[in-house]
Amino acid sequence: MVSGALQIAGLLIGGIGMIGTFAVTGMPQWRVSAFIENNIIVFETIWEGLWMHCVRQANIRMQCKVYDSVLALSTDLQASRGLMCAGSVLSFLAFMVAVIGMKCTQCVQSSWQAKGYIILTAGLLFILSGAIELIPVCWVANTIISDFYNPMVNVAQKRELGEALYLGWVAAFCLIAAGAIFCCFCRCCEKTRSYGYSAPTYYPTHSQHLHKTTESSYSKSQRSMACCVLQITGLIFGGFGMIGTLAATVMPQWRVSAHIEGNIVVFETMWEGLWMDCVSQLGIRLQCKFYDSLLALPPPLEAFRALMCLAVVLSIISFLMAIVGVKYTHRSKEDPQGISIFILAAGVAFLLTGILVLIPVSWTGGSIIRDFYDPKVPVPLKRELGAALYVGWVSTALLITAGAMYCSFWCWADTPSKSRYPSLSRHRLHKPDLAGGLSPSVHAYV
């Protein structure tokens, strides 16, 4: 009863921390204008967040504008974006893992030891997400305080601590507290299992052998279920990675025009992809044109085309091999944990596909960033990282994760499972004498 209440309390605290992390990531009130000295225009408040800055006039009208350029942002703002997104994903993952491992849920038919490991994983993820969230919140707060007391900073540019920072500290505290609760709960359960039972000092009887055999069969079914879940999860990751690879290949948003300095024509956006370049006007009208000549393209672009096409074909082949391997494993009659060669081939193919996608995406991203900060490149020719690059990086992560899962599953399933219990055949049974002693040994063969 106490353990169940402790788990529910940890889940509620972790859920509050997760929601707070989402809110902090999207809120614009990270930096708030300070009304000090000559800055007495109190009817207008300026908010600066991770994604936009807003102007609020007399608590009635508010105008917000998303930052035009990503690469033109300060280093701390870019790092804060990445850390808060990572903290949001980890907190959501920790919450889902905690739900699966709770005592009152039946998501998985696992033993208490397996659920204890799941709860421990959720606790570590909660603590990690809280620590990741603390870094950008404390970093931004320290910058604000340093600039506020710096006499070299203009009064109009000084800022106050916004509501998002306070909410971030509360959310991080909730996440770390939830992680500590889950970790302590797992430790207490481990001690209870260690000291709750003692090993028997007498010889096992025939009924005890049957009970152990049944327990061994139950452990085998649990392992088979875990293999099934691992295969399906890897198949889902690989499927999303395959779709993302196909989308990144055909999307024209590899290079996007940067609206910085004198390039303020924000109603027209230029996209440059592997196959075409497009011009988007106010997000309403879109004109695209395929490249006229294949041989006139720069050599890196031709190589990127070939690598992405090869990755698309290889991702489809690996996905089909994974489906065949899963069906073969489930239809195996001789051994429930039998594994086909298709599983290993699919894992290696997924890993190779992820590497093939990573090469052109990272190469393009590196060249864009290098040209953006190069003063010799004219401003109209500078570009931003497009949506296709982010899709490519996410697809790479999914493909490599799926490949690693299938390869690890191959190594796990290929290891012969040894029974922890002696066989019932040719076992020696000792029958106790009615007088309290042991009768001579009788050899019984079951």
C-alpha cells in the first residue's frame, strides 16, 4: 500500500515537472524589460524568449514575432533551445517509462525485479531531464543578473528575471524529486527482495520441482514477450526513419534564405534542395523549378543525391527484412526464441542507412554554418539550416536506434538460455522418515 502510494506521488510530481518543462520551453517570458532610472515607459513591456520576442502594451494588446534567423542568435540562446528540447523529450520519456513500470499498471507482464529496473530507469531519466533543464535556466538567469549590475550596459537593454525562469526552477525541482522517489523506491524493493526470503536447507521434493519447472516456463514466456516488444519497437523506429529519409530526400528546404542585416525582404523566402529550388511568397504562393542540367550541378550536390537515393532504397530493404524476420520469429515452432538471419541483416542495414543519411545532412549543415559566419560571403548569399536537415538528423537517430536494437536483439537471442533449475529426469529424491530421520536414498526417475 505504501509502495503504491509512493509510486503515484512520484508519478504526479514527475508529471507536473514534465508539463512545467513544456510550458517553460514555449513561454516568451524568459527576459522581461526592467523599469529603472530613466526607463519609465511602464505601459509597454518587452518579453524575450527562446523562440520569439513579444511587446505587450498596457496589458491589452500583445504582438509577438518569431526570430527570423537561427544562426544569428546568441550562443547561449541556441544552446538553451537545444537543452530545453532535450529536457522536454527526456521528461516525456521518463514519464512514459514510469507509467509502464508502476505496480498498479499491467502494461508488461514482468516480475517485480524487471519492474524495479524499469522504475530505476524512469528515476534516472527524471533526474537527467531535471539537470538538463537547470543548465539553461540558471545560465540565462546569471546572464541577466550580470548585465543588470554591469554599469557598461545601457539601461534600456537591462532585463529582469521572467516568469519562465521561476517556473523552470520549480519544474526542475519536481523532476529531480520524482527521480529521487523512484530511485529510492527501487532500492527499498531490492532490499526487501534480498532479505525477505531464505534459501531452503532441505532437498527439493517432486512437487517443488514441478513448481520450479512452471516458474522456468513462465520466465521463458516473459523473455519471449520482451523479444516481441523489442522487435516491434525497432520496427516502428525503423519505419519512421524510413519515412523521414524519403521526406528529407524530396524536400526542397535544405538551404533557406537568411533574413539578417540588410536582407530584410521577409515576405519572400528561397528554398534550395537536392532536386529543385523554390520561392515562397508570404507562405501563400510557392513557385518551384527543377534544376536544368544534371552535369552543371556542383559535385557535392551530385554526391548528396546519390547517397540519399541509396539510403532510401536501403531503408526500404531493411524495413522489409525486419518484417520478414519478425514474422519468422513468431511462427517458429521449435524454439519460441528462434531468430532468423533477417533480423541481423535488418539491423546492419538500418545502421548503414543511418550513416548514409548522416553524411550529406551533416556536410550540408556544416557548409551552411561556415558560410554564414564567413565575412567574405555576401549577405544575400547566406543561408539558414532548412527543415529537411532537421528531418534528416531525426531520421538518422531513429535508423541507428532501430539498427542497434535489432543487433542487440540478435546477440541476446542467439545466446543459449540455460535453465537455472535441475532437470526432473534422473534426479535423486530423499524421502523423510516418519521418525524424523532420513531413510536411505531411493533413486527415482521421473
